[in-house]
Amino acid sequence: MTDGGLPQDGPSGSEDLRGHDAQSKNSLIMMVDDEPILMGVVQAFLEERGYDNFVTCDDSTNAVDIIRDKSPDILLLDLVMPKVTGFDILEILRRDEALRHIPIIVLTSSSDSETKLKALELGATDFLAKPVDPSELALRLRNTLTVKAYQDHLTNFDQLTGLPNRRMLKDRLEWAIRRKRVNEEEFYLLMIGLDRFKQINESLGPDSGDKILESVAALLKAIVDQEKLAGTTVARVSGDEFAILLDSSTPRDPRALAEIIIEELKQPFHVLDSDAFVTASIGIASTSDVKRADELLQKASVAEKFVKQKARGTYQVYSPDIDAEAAELFQLESDLRRALPNDELELFYQPKMDTHSQEIVGMEALLRWRPNGAALVPPDIFIPIAEEAGLIIPIGEWILKQACRQTRELQLKGLDAKVSVNVSAYQIGDKNIVSAINTALHESGLAPEKLIIEITESVMMGDVEKSLAILHEIRALGVSLSIDDFGTGYSSLSYLKRFPIAELKIDQSFIRELPDDEEDSAIVRAILALAHSLDLVVTAEGVETAEQAAYLDTQGCELLQGYHYSKPLPFDEFITFAEQYQP
């Protein structure tokens, strides 16, 4: 089974409301009574009605232990028994978190109302007087099991996707761990976290977000079915998290399965007449050296969180080595929350040069973080943390205001340059992004044409049409738009003609081996030809040598940026560099 069904030798229980009558007949019925003959008669009655799965106990002192071991679907309980009464058993079960929800039909020869009331107060589900009428017993049993099936479904299944929920997943993980101890079989848990789903949900609205979650659930089930992964459980464990418990009987490597999921999720989900793109970060953990379900969940979650903060859209197999780094990343997130109020953020600037004249015509603003005056934290470390922690919006607004203010200050010193500011997909999805840009321009006095907003194709995640509308609003302010890291995005060509952009920035990975690498040279020439056919300006990033600069000049690339001219500099040092620079 793949859509919530338990492996055949797993725990018993109702799996789906459809066909509940047939499933009820397979439910485990336990009878506790000190009269074995009476239990035999009741069992015979029920077997005639199609029930054939029984556990009987005529020694009430052992009843609770047997119940814990067998976990029956329903209990038929006598009240009047020596040593341990039915009342005692009722009280014990209803105090036990794992057993308190088992439905209990009390069977007793006592007919007084006081006995019935006491049994019901202690948690009896139903009450039948002895001698039991067979037809009535069968009817009460069927009705109770039907209600239990419905309650089980509400308790154990996600109502949106129909998948097992976190509670049921934990039950199955416990079962898998027990089986691992007995048979030394290995199970793997894949924790699948959707990247930037909060942004997508806010952009599209909760109804469309739900449609995407349903589509992701269907996709995961389809993958498991296509791969013929018998005994595998697909679950939804939280708002934007899914999990797959991979049975030991399947030969599929969990890493290969993770790669299939990542690849399949590259296809857009069509909602509200728009394409929404979803990626996933996957953490993998095994039952090796794990004693509890919580441990397995925690290890898979640590691996998933690690991926989200280091390299979204990939997977990570848990190992003890990542615990220390994961703890460090967690501490970084905590420290980053204090960065703005503690004035620990600053902007560095890297010049953009006119290829032909070699003059400074602009600069890119680059965020740096120096926590408590310590060493700088690399942006590729803390930016993903800021995005996942929801800090990128206030930080992004601070960057816009600071970049515009400092650029205006440079203008007053005689350097009339444009400033480029990176804006993430999270910010484009924020409803206040246009007003934030407008406020930064207004407060600083910087002319809109002196501001360039750099984006990547990832802004197309979520509601494509809404993102494009926001980009057009930004462009309407008089601000220019640039595509950063062009050539690395999976949707570069398909969306290029739809972006209201003025500039392309060729990713430095294509510049590094110029002019000697023939493939990189061909790619750069193709990008330049494409951009110029659309009347776009091109900036080459990562220019480190005079040979690269000369080659790009011969190919008609308008702007250059890289260490050949200057590394990113703090604002005061950039002012000095600009004042002293001679082409």
C-alpha cells in the first residue's frame, strides 16, 4: 500500500472509511470475561455474522497487559470478575494515553441503573445486559466499529490530502523500529519540506495553496506507485512537510528516491490559470541506532533543516557530523534576529565598469553581517537562514533604504552612478515591496532611474502572473530591473521575454574560464546575442583578469564587474576607491 495503508504485518486498524463494513469484520475483537463458555458462545454468534479475529482472556489480572500487547479495535468487557473487576480495567484504560480511545462495550448480568451509570462514567462506550441477544450484539458491534473507523480517520489522517498524519506516522515508525530490533531490517524516513511554501501560499491564497498541497501529495503517491515500493507510507506531517517511510523490503535506495522527487517537482503546478513552481528540501534518516520514533523524526528533520539552510532543493542524509553544524546554524538564526536592532548589518559595494571606457558607472550593494563585531558571516550562509526564518522582508527594506541613501550621498560627492540591489523571491512575493522601494527612493531623494533591482528566475515561484504584475509596478516607478545569475535558472529562456527588464547579468561560472574555454565562450556569445536582440544591456560578473575584460569588450558586453577592478568594499572604502580610481 502507498496511500496510507499499513504493511501487511503492521499494526491493525481502520484505514479508510470506504468499505468500512468489510474492514470491521477484520477488526480485532477482545473479550474479557471470567466465564470461558460464555465467551465461546459470544464468539460463535459473532463468527456467524462474519467476524473472525478474536482474543479472549478469562483471567482479568492479565487483561491490561494483553490489551497493551494486542491493541484491539474493540473490547467486550465483563464487569463482575474476581480480583480485578471490569470497573478497574475501565479506569486503567481510560487513564492510559495509548489505550484510552479503545471502544468498550460492557457486558454484565447487573441490571441496576447505578452499575450502568458507574460504567458509563468510567468511559464505557456502550452497555449490554446478559444474557446477550446475538442480533443486538452484532448491531451494537457494527455501529461502534463504524464510529471508531470515522474517529480513527479524523485522528490519524490528514483531512486535506487523505494521507496519514504525524500521529499515524509515529505509530508506523514505532512499528518499524520494533521490526528492526527483531529482524535487523533497515527502514528509511524521508522528510520532505516544501521550499518557500509560505510565500507561495500568501501569493496565491490559501485555497490555491491547498490545491498545491493536494497535488504534491498525489505526486508523491504516484512516484511511490510507479517505483512499486510496496509497504511504503506517504504522510503529511505538518503544513508544508511530507514524509515517506521506506520499507526495508524495497530495493530502492532512499537517495535515488529523493532525486526522483526533486526532479519531478521541477514541473509546474497549474492553479488559477497560472504556473506555480515548488521545490523541496529532503532529509533522510535510517532506523540504525534509533530506539524511538521521535529520534528518527528528529534526525530526518535535522537533515531537512540543514538542507534548507545550506542548499535548498537538494537532499541530505543524516549523520552525526551534521549535528554540530545544524546547532551552529540554529544559533546563527537566533543571533540574526538581533542583527537589525543591534546595528550589525552593513552594505559593501562592488563597482560596475563601462567595458569600453573603463569608468565606474554603477555599483552593486552587497549585504554583510558582522555579529557583535566578530568576523563577517558569509552571505551564502546567513541569507538562506534569513529567508527561512522570515527575516528577509525587514532586512530587505533596510537594504533598500541604506543603498538609496548611500548612493545619494555618493552623488553629492560627485559620483553619479547607479546602484543595484538584490531582491529575493520572498520580497517580490511581499505585498509591500513596491511601497518599500518607493519609500526608500522618497526618503533618500535618489532618482528612480538610478536604482536597479536585481532578481533571479526564482521570483516566478508561486503565482507567476502576480509576480509579473509586481515587476511591472516596480518598473512603472522608473526603476530598472535586472536578471542576476543569468544562464543558471531552469526557466531563463521561457520567461525572459515576459520580464520587464533592462539588463542581464551573466553568471560568473561562464566567465571564469574565458577566453580559453570554447564552451563558455560559445555560451557567452549566445547570451550576448540573445540579450542584444531584445535591446538589453549585459553585465558580466566575476571578471578577474585583463584578458577576460578584453575578450568581453570584443564581444560587445557593455558592463563588467569583478575582482579585476575591485572586491566588494565597505562604503567608506568604496568612496576612497571611486575618488582615486583612474581608468
